[in-house]
Amino acid sequence: MTVVGAMVYTDDDLVTIVEDGDSEGRKTFTGVELISAFDQYNASIMYGFTKDTNIVVQPSSERDSDGDLAKNPNVSFEGMQSISFNGYIGQKDYKTLDAINPILTNAIEYGWFTFASQPLFELLLWLHGIFGNWGWAIIALTFIIRIILYPLTYKGMVSMQKIKELAPKLKEIKEKHSKDPQRMNAATMDMYKKHGANPLGGCLPMLLQIPVFFAIYRVLLNAPELQGAPWMLWVTDLSRMDPYYVLPILMGASMYLQQRMTPNNFTDPLQEKIFKYLPVIFTFFFVTFPSGLVLYWFVNNLFSIAQQFIVNQQFANAKDAKATLENTNEK
């Protein structure tokens, strides 16, 4: 997921990135604000060109181990008898780049998720200024994201609970119209509409969290500020995997607990079986992920568990109140 290559940033806020191995042909740019050759944490940047300076990106003459052209981008500018520009070589530290020239912060790229990663990093940076610890800043960021998504996640959880309660009636509809799929679907949708249940309601919160997850993944993977940044106890570097696998195991256990608390309406046994093994699969995936990312997902699961508990309790209380009312009326 880390990108190595060259970048050209122009005055129309257009970023052109050519990754190593993907350089094809010759490209010329004008109105360039900065050019950069970069890897995961470091960059060689040149900036301060005149608007009419021609910047050229073309494949270098380097060859790989097989003797073929490596197709790595070579960034250069057309020299003139008199020319001046500025340069920076070092880590892509946001505060350092911003202090030199705010335009240089555009050299920090997050790929396709830059639109979400950049504001998330700036918020994370602000939270770090408050807590003085990147781990607690990540936890605070998770809390803020959950607060923003709360109305949607709450609505999705309520919808899933309603579908769970409707399961016996839906089963009756399926048995009654088993030979007429069209009438069965129509009756099912009417049942959903009547009780305000949305079969896709539980998917929306997860779909919204996917871009946030990848955006934070890119932030934690590319931010040099997190190199060697400790949280507490055994977590001494949030940019690296947990050396003792504690956070991935806790993340998997919390995911399992959340799964047990969340109602489901699987009709396919294979789907249900795959769903049960997801915590195990995710635990193995997260073993090699940066500790900061695993910490985010673990805390996110804890918030989901708390929210699911509240929703489950509300439905249980409503069910008990309804039963009490019915018993009173019978007496």
C-alpha cells in the first residue's frame, strides 16, 4: 500500500503521481508548484519555479535485474542561463513542511484516499497537540468518528433488531408463497415497510466505515510522525505491528463479541459459517498491520459493542413493557 515514485503538483491543485515501474513516455508540465521524488516517509522536493518553467517526467535509463528498463520516473526541469528555485530533502513531516512553506504539505500524498486522509490527519495532528500521545489521539479520533456516524449506525442496528423480530413472520411468508417468488418478495417488502425495517440498514454503517478505515490506514502507514511513537506499555511504535500480537487478539475477541450481540437473518448456512469465522480471519489479517490501525479498529469495536448493548437493551425493555401491558389487560 506504500507508494514510491515521483509527484508533480501544479497551480491548479492537480497532483500527478507516477509510481516506480509505471513511467511511460515523456510528459511536460508548466505552472508547477513543486516536484518530488518520494518513498514511504521521505522526499526530495524542489519548488519555487517560475510559471513558465517546463517540468519533464520521463522513464529513467535504469535497468532491473533482468536487464529490462525499470520504467522508473525521472523528474527534471529545463535549465536556463539564469534560474532560481528552492529545495527540501528529508522526512515528510507535516509541521516541518508547513513551517518552511505551506505549499510543501501537498507533497504528503495518500493515494486515492487523500480526500479523506488529509483532513483526518490534520484532525489527528490537532488531537495529538491536546493529548501529547499519538495512541490517545487515535482513540479520540475514533470517538469523534463514531459520534459523527452514530445516527446512521444506530438506525442500522435498530433495523437489524426489527428484522430479527420479524423473522418468524417472514418465515411464514416464505412457506406460504414458496411457489410464487414474486408474491413472496412483494409480501416481504410490505412487511418491512409496515414495521419500518430496512434489510440493507445494517450494511450502510459498515460501507461508510470502509473509506474511513482505508483513509486512516494510509495515514498511519505514511505519517513519519508515528515512527517510533509509543502509546503505552508494550506498544512502543504505532507505525509497526504489535510484537506480542496482543492488540490483534483483542481486536478479534471484540469482533467476536460484537458479532454475538448483533442479530442476523442468514438463510444460507454457508454464509452463516463464513460470518462466524470472520473474527479469526480478520485477526490474522491484522497481525501485520500497524499497531495504530489495530488500536483504531479495536476501539471502534468497543464503541460498536456499547452501542449494540444499548439498542438490545432498549428492545428488551420495550418487549418486557409490552408483555406486562398485555398481562395487565388480561387481568
